Amino acid sequence: MTIRHDFAGRTALVTGAASGIGRAAARAFAAAGAWVLAVDLDAQGAATTLALAREAGGDGAVARCDVTDAAGVEQAVARLVGERGRLDHAVNAAGVEGRPGALLDEDEALFERVLDVNLRGVWHCMRAQVARMVAQPDGGTIVNVASAAGLVGSTRCASYSASKHAVIGLTRSAAIQYARRGVRVNAICPAGVDTPMAARIAAASPGALASGGGAGYPLGRYATPEEIADGILWLSGAGAGAAVGTVLAMDSGFTAT
């Protein structure tokens, strides 16, 4: 069941909007009345997301952007503010999964790619987003998509786990630095979610806990992207007004075991 949210008259920027959690979050914000900028390196996928957002009754635009490029991120944020006057909500969902293997099987290229997208990308986005939000009378909200692998170690990819631990550290640090200036920063930590990324992980890691549709989780299944989007919208809404630096695990019970 989808929770009912009201973001009428608000604006939202969502990275990683071409698929998965980013797509679900963009569509959910649009369905709740927000104008959404769907940001992704995959412009065609982001355009599909925008079409889905419009089907849900909302509106927005698409921005092609590589989150590892600080100038491109700044341009995307500036575009939204230029067109709509303000940035109310941001969701940083862009990320890569790395590849399976033990620490000694990883190489510099893997480490740099995973940290560049998952960590540096979030850092670029937060800097551009916070700068706009602190200049607004009533601030704004940011939700970073981390991972259950940011709460525990990973048997699959140490670099990925390290990147998501770091996202949580960035989230908490920014949260305490800017809360009194009206910017609430929080993170959400899924485990397996029924997305193209999860399908790639399962295909590359047969027999791993991440595979099998979450059969090994206490809940017995993956989360859906829509469930994670509901968590993101809750963290972004007035009902979570006291959530500052919150790290919300929505992981089908994975980290509870």
C-alpha cells in the first residue's frame, strides 16, 4: 500500500532517476504534487521516468548529468532554481554496485569508480543542494540513498560497503552542521530491492544472500522501489520534522539478524 503524501507546490531534484529507487522516488514526489527534476546520465531513462511522473499526475523536467562532475551537478541545481525559484527537496540516489570479489581481488579502477560515483557524487550533490537551501527562508530536505552495506560489512564488495559507510558519515555531518539553518539531511539504507541493480548483483553473485529475491531475509523478500520511495518521502515531509541525521534501515530485516 502506498502512503499518501502531500508535496503540492514543492520542488524536488532526484539523481539516479532513470531507474530503480530514483525512478520510484521521482514518480512518488510527482504523484504527491511536486515538480520534479529527474537527473541521470541516462537521459532516455530519465525521460521515461518523467513520462511516468506525468502519468501519475505530476510534472517536471529532465537533466542529463554525471554526478561525478561538480560543474554538471551545479548546472542541474541551478536549472531547477532558475525555472522554479527554489529547491525544496533533494534525493541523491545515483550509484553503482561495483563487482563481486574479495578485497584482494579488487583493483584501483574498481575502487576509484565506486568511490567516485557513490561518495564523491553525493558530496558534489550535497554541496550544490545545501548552498541553495540555506539561502531560502525555510531551508529544505535532502535524503541520501545509502545501503544496508553501509551499516555492516559486505562479503560481496568491500569498496561498495566503504562508499556507503562514507555516505552515512557525510549525511550525519551535514545534518548537524546545517540543521539550525533549516536544512534536514537524512539517509535511507535499503538491502535488496527489486531493481535492475539488484538483478545485476544476483546475476554476478549466484548463491549470495543478495540473490534469490531476498528469500534469506527475515521478511522473505526484497523491498520494492515504491516502499523505499515511501520512506524517502516520509523523511522529506513535515511528519519527519525532527528527523535530523537519521539513518533509516528499510532492509527487509537484513541488519536485524
